Amino acid sequence: MKSAENQIPESLSSSEDLVIRNEENSVVTLTLNRPKQFNALSEAMLKILQRELDSISNNENLRLVILQGAGNVFSAGHDLKEMIANRKEEYYQNLFLQCSKMMMTLNRMPQPIIAKVHGIATAAGCQLVAACDLAVAAEGTRFATSGINVGLFCSTPAVPVSRNISRKRAMELLLTGEFIDAETALNWGLLNRVVPVRKIDEETQKLAEAILSKSSLAVFTGKKMFYKQLEHKMEDAYTFAGKIMACNMMAEDVSEGVDAFINKRQAVWKGC
């Protein structure tokens, strides 16, 4: 039996696929699919995303996720019409907790997540970009935490955004609600790459392939270590990281990788 928190209310379901999942080899592409609503993160979409991420997280044969939006934009954030139609504090608390859980899953799952961004990414859509491990954007893409423009401070988007960019730049985004362009987002640290629109698929694939060429054990171990050490003070982080690295050193893939390096050959990874 499915847990109640992951069940999609029938009243919120739609005949359309709110999230389209495609698998190719060991890569999963998840597409937010509400293009007419600018891929707004409805309650139903959040539940489906959570379900898909949980499924991927539990499958070690799947090694990487690409997250993108259908149509002309990545995501305009929460569905404001849905939120206004359910004007109760308890509803909002549950909605934001549900969204926060999904965002944290992006960090806690072993597979790296690449956001492939175009058009706009605003409010919770910008939060989604910030929560992903990596982000590639097309030239012309714009970003904003625009809740302040309707009297709502983007409190939950502030969490990952403030962990991507400096305090003053985060506060500028959060307090003004103004858009920044892709080049600015790159310079501020929200993005890894900005590429021509026609090359976004190619460049995202190149980044994915660079990661896929490495040991999945090292990648999965490294991602978990990276986010966990951020929770500690520096001395404790070094202690934790040292233990993880010592354990990682004992893996067969390290012996294989070192031998391949010394003998100038391609490593054959065992992986997880």
C-alpha cells in the first residue's frame, strides 16, 4: 500500500502527464509538463516529482538525472491560482513542507541532478535550480525570487539560493524580486554553464557524460559526503570527510583507477 503522503489526490490529478520520465541507458530525464501554466509546481506535480525521485534514488543502475521544463520556460514556481483557491494556513504549511521535502531529496539521493534551464526560473522554480547539484542554462534565461512583488517573501527558495550565492546577492534577489540574466546567474554562482539555446542539449549531455565516465561508487559516495559535511563545523567536517575518504580508498574501483592511471589505459569501473 502506498503511503498517504505520496498519494496524488484525485481532485488534483489530470489526464496529462505532469512529469514525463524518460530513461536512456543509466540516465533519467524528468520533464515538468505543464507548459500552459509555465510548469507551475502544483501540489499534484510535487507529489509526482517526489515519487519519481524516490524511485530513482532506490535504483543504483540509474546514475544521473536531468531535470527540465516543457514548452517555453523551466518553471514559474508554485501554482498561485491553486494556492489562492486553498487559502488556509494549514494547507500552506503542508504545501511548503512537501516542496521542501522534494528539494531536500534532490540533495540526499545518490544520483547527481543536472537542471537544464531555459526561459525563466522564478520563485520555487529558481529554488529548484538552486537545489540541483548542477545547472546548465540557455542564453536568454532569466531568474528571480519574485514573491516579494506580490507581498510574499520567498522564504523557502531563500534556503538553497543562499547556499549557492553570496549573502548580499541573495538578499538583492529576495528583496527586489527583480530578474537577473543567465550571465549574471553564472557569475553569482547559481549556474555552472550558459550556452547558446541551440546547444543546450549537447552541452548538458557533455556534462552528464563527464560524470558518467567516472566510478559510480565514487560519485555516489562523494555526493553524500559533500552535502553531509556542509552540516558540520570545519574541524568536524574534516574528521567526517577523512573517514569517508579512507573507506573509499579500500574500494576496488580505486585500485582499478590507480592501475589504469599508471599503465595509461582506460579504467574499467566496477561501480556500486
